[in-house]
Amino acid sequence: MNARNHALRMAMGALAGITIGNAHAEVLTLIPVDDAYLSNSGAESDMTWNTAELDEFGYYGTIKRPLLKFDLSQIPAGANVISAHLTLQLTGIYGGQGHESSVWRMPNDAWTEETVTWNSYDQSGAVAIAVLAGTNEHGPRTWNISMSDWTSEADLLDHAVTFMVRWHDFDSGYETDGYYKANSFSSKEGTAAPTLTIEFENGCLADFNHDSFVNALDYDEFASLFEAGDLGADINHDSFVNALDYDEFASAFEAGC
């Protein structure tokens, strides 16, 4: 056992079962670092990437889906996300009244608005995390994101999340149902940029498993990732796993938070 491991093991005896309190909630509102819409119409290569509108469209085989990526690097390591709300400014409606739309968490953050297309973007693995009823009024549309469905921990680790908006008609069971329906939303280049509002608690860095205790379980989970060189142990978010991360975790662990 090296000196670092020995010091942490000694600290565990004093810290066993320490309960964390006095969490401080903060609210952060973000605008997308990239936003675009995907279209399977065949004309996608002709679309300008900096369009002022994000189109949501569904009519039989023709589909358009807004795509938005947010930078989460301002949320500190170990934070606990309490709630999240995605808001888009609805600027145009055609046949969209009464049709539900949904937000999907996308695993693929490797895209930019300048180059993304329907064919280039991997849409597999999407998970529905919010549903919103249709409307016939222009204005802000807000999806309340289900924290039980959004795997925010994974997105906080890689500092980014991508959401997709699409039609979600439960009665028909599929996205296009023979009704011509289209919505237009302002993009970040438009009159009112989309926003992602996140409420979170500043977490205790040493509470590695987020169970509100600092104990051997946190040490073992961190140590396992650290020894494997896994970026989950990249405490300081510099894209490396090294002594700097170990020392930062150790300092927090020895202090009980």
C-alpha cells in the first residue's frame, strides 16, 4: 500500500458514516453552444447552419427534429441536479395544435451545427425525458425534464448534453400520423434563444457515490476508477487522471467533504 492509500485508509476510520448537510442550491440558465434541426427530406445539405429558426415537422415520411447541445462545465463535480427545464420560443404553428411533443436525451454529443445532418448524426440510444401538450398560441414552450429518466451524472462527467425535440403522439403510437403538423422555434441566432435551466446542489467532492455520506464506499469507488485510469476519476476535469485528481479527492475526503 503506498503512502497516499495508507493516508486515506487512516482517514476512513475517522470519517465512517459522516453525514453531509447544508447543501446549497443554485440555478443556472444556459443557452445552446450548438443548435440545428435534422431533416430527412433530402435537402438537408442545402440548409444554412445559422438559421434563425428550428423546425419541428411531421407528415408521413417527412420529419424534422430540433437538436440542441448545452455545455455543462459550469456545474461543479459532485453536484446533484434537482430539476431541469428546456424552454424554446414558439414562433410559428401549422397544424401542431393538440399534438404532443417530446424531448429526448441523446447519447451522441459529437456534432456541430455547421456540419450535422440527418445522415451524419447517430440517433440511436435516445431516451424520452419530457412530454408537452400541443398549443395554438405563440410564446415560450417549457418541457419539465424528468430527473428519473435523464442520466445527468454521465453528462456532467463529459460536460455536455444533447437534447432532441420531436412529435410524440401517443394516440397514433408513432411520430408521423397523417396529420400535417409543423412548429417553428427561435434558435440561438433568432429573437429568443432556447434555454436550459438547471437547479443543482453543490455537491461534496468526497461523496463520490452521492449517498450523502463520506465513507469507505466513496474511497473504494474513486480508487477503482483511479487505478483503471477511468475519466470518472478526473476530479479536476483536465482530461487526465493523475496525482492531481488523487490529491484533490484526498483533501476533500480527509476534511469530510
